[in-house]
Amino acid sequence: MKHKKYVIQLLTALLISFMIMLMRGLFEAEKLADKVLIICDGFTITSFAFLGIGALIWVSTTGWFDIFGFAFQRAVHVFIPGQIRDKTGSYYDYKMKKAAERKPFSERSTLIIGLVMLAASIVLTVVWYQL
């Protein structure tokens, strides 16, 4: 199935949104405007979570976090000198090795699901203002 990850992430996002709606009191709300606002909140919170995770996945594929991996390896070597051999060399060597091993950004599904949920929340916000 070509779109399996999209379907799974969309179902996960909808489940998380529904749980947020339940916590906000979807079935206890009496007015339609309150129900639309609660549904909008569920979609908005979920969309921001998915967009944030998708952005972190994208940034991690650019090599922006390489400095943290290098620093961690150096710190472990300093605190536990007998456990790890210092094979990293300079930061430039480490960065070039990581760039050669790095896969291109192909996991756009999390960002796309986040954008879909955000679009749904924007539409619901417009509907709420009309009520």
C-alpha cells in the first residue's frame, strides 16, 4: 500500500484530536458554537504537534544537530576514557562522515498531515466565527 504511512498518521492524528475533544467536554457542550470551538481546538493542538515533529525530522536531515552528536561523543570520551576510542577526529571530519551517511528528507508525511489538520482547524475557526 503506497499511502500506508499517510493513512496511519492521519488516523493517529484524528484519534489524538478526538481524545483532546473528549477532555475539553465535546459531549457536554450545549451550544453548537461551543462544539465547533472544541472540535477546532482538537484539530489545532494536533496540527501544531504534527507540524513541530515534522519540522524536527526535517531539520535533523539537514545536519543542524550534528554538533550535538559530536559534542556528546567528546563528552563521553572525556568522562569515560577507557570505554570509547576517539575515532571522530575533528568536527569537520565528523560532519563530512555524517553528511555521507545521511539520507535525504523523504518523510514529508508528518508535515503534510500537520498541514491538513491545520487547514481543517482554520476552516472550523471560520465556521465558528460565522455562528
